[in-house]
Amino acid sequence: MRETDSVAVYFVYPMIQALRADPQRLHAVLRQVGIDPQLLEQPAARVPASAFAALWLAQIGELQDEFFGLDSHGMPPGSFALICRALIQEPTLEKAMRQCLANFALFLRDFRGTLTVRGKRALISLQTQAHSVELARFGEETFLVLMISLLCWLGGRRIAIDRADFQHPRLSLDDDALLWGANLTFGAARTQIEFDSRFLQLPVTQDLASLKAFLRSAPQWLVIRFRNQHGLAAQVHQRLRNSDYSQWPTLEAFAREQHLSPSTVRRKLEREGCAFQEIKDEVRRAVAIEQLRRTQASITTIAEQIGFQEPSAFHRAFKKWTGESPGRYRARFQGAQALPAVDEHDR
């Protein structure tokens, strides 16, 4: 973790929810880890990643609960390590995730996760029986952060989320796209995340030695890595988002801009769990989603904007990304009347 790494204050909220009724105790814990209590009134303010990781561990000790008091039963200290030891024995990510969800269900009473595979799409959905909207919202986000982060660690690579739906509305934050992807909805019918099912066939790459290292750095590995706005992956992402597709650099050109060798860029991105081409694909997907949600541009125009020479190729790619055609996706957010009548490729 670097000194410049930081996290939005909002992501502190789930960890401190159980102490909200005891401000004196809460403020003492926050000051102990170097977080100014006044920042709690500013959800978009930022706290150092090191302080966030320290708070994670401090709250587990304070509450004796690895789920931060968000569940009526909770997870006693040591539960997470016990679950992880079982997961590294599984051969594939699918078997590991099914085992993970079953093991979490042994501890938690208010949150139940289910893995469903539908052809090329995989979904982790949540059923929640929390006692308040805030507990449900914070608990659902915490649960899914743990699930997707464990998947990434077990497979030894970053797994992109193609769609994230949360039942409870909240404000949007800059960090959200890094964690959940661009296809993010708050106030949805149900809470679930969706990703490419081929990832589930990847082998589990971790062993007991790597598990020990993982558990030592779990707070930052589970959260900071996926909310780091200062890493090289975020710089690539920002560089592409700020340019037209026709001006996107190759990996070699980007390396020159950063005064790095291409091999160094590859190595740094790999350390962050991704690859240059994966980021390009994610940005193309994000631009397409934003255009379909917010504009009346035709499917053909959107396809051209993100480098597809044929609308039909974009149509196939978008369906692979989201499981829906561009037109059907747009209809969900804008209503059927938003579909361009002239765009025959999406009929």
C-alpha cells in the first residue's frame, strides 16, 4: 500500500455502523487509527488506505465480529480464516464459491448468497432479512465485496463485474466504477452481481503459504486493491476515458507516456490483477452503457464511437458483456420509446 492510496469515507460506514449509538466509543476507535471523526459527515471525503485497513482490524477486535455487527448472528474472529482454508482445497472457482457461500451461511443469519450459472453468465444473488434498511444496504455491499474479492484472490486475477444491482438506493461515488463496474444500479428489484461464467472454470491457484500472506494483508487486499484510484490500472482507465477511441494508445505508446518499458507496465498491471487489453474492453463497455442509458444516440453511432466497424459486431459483444442486446438494455433504463426506430441491427 502506498501513502497516496485512499478510500471514500462512505466505505467506512459499514464497519462503524454498530458503534453509531455510542459516539464516544466510536470516536475513540477512529482516532486510534488516525481517522478524523468529523469526516463521517462527508461521504465523498477520503481517508488513507492504511487507516482504513487499520480500522478494519480494530473493529473486528472491538466488536469480536468479522462482519462488523451487520448480521444478527455475526462471524466470530477466525471465521474468515477457517472459510478460506476450506476454499483452497477446491479444484475450481465454481466449487470454491459454492463452498464459500455455504460456509458463510453457517455464520450469518440475515444474508444468504446463491450462485447461479445461466449459460455464459454467472450471478451471485442475495436474500436479505436485516432489521433495517441501513443494515441491509451495508451488509449487502460488504458481503458482495468479500465474495468478488475472494474469487479474484482464489483465481489469482482480477474478475470484472459485468453488472451490479443493489436493492437499496444510495448516492453514487467515484470509487463505485472501480469496484462494481459501469453497469451499476441502485434501487434495483434485487441485489446481485453478474460476471462471465468462464471465470468459474479457472483453477484455484492458492495454497496454505499464500493463504497466510493473504490473511496478513486481508483488509487492504479485499478492499483497497479494488478501490485504488492511484494505481496504474486506474491511470490506464482514466487515459482511455479522456480520449476518443481513435486516439487510444497502444500498450507501447502508453508505456512511453509513463516513461516505463512495456514489460514494466505489463508487470505492474498484472500485480494489480488485470491486463491492458482487459481495461480497454472494460472502458468500451462502460462507454457503451453510459451512452445507452443517458443518450438517444443510435446503436450504430455508439458502436462507431467505441471502435466497432459493424453494428452487428457491437451487438454480439454487448450481449456477451451483459447478457442483453443493446436495445433491450436501453429499454430497461429509458423505456421502449427511446429505441431508435432506424436501428435495424437491434430488432
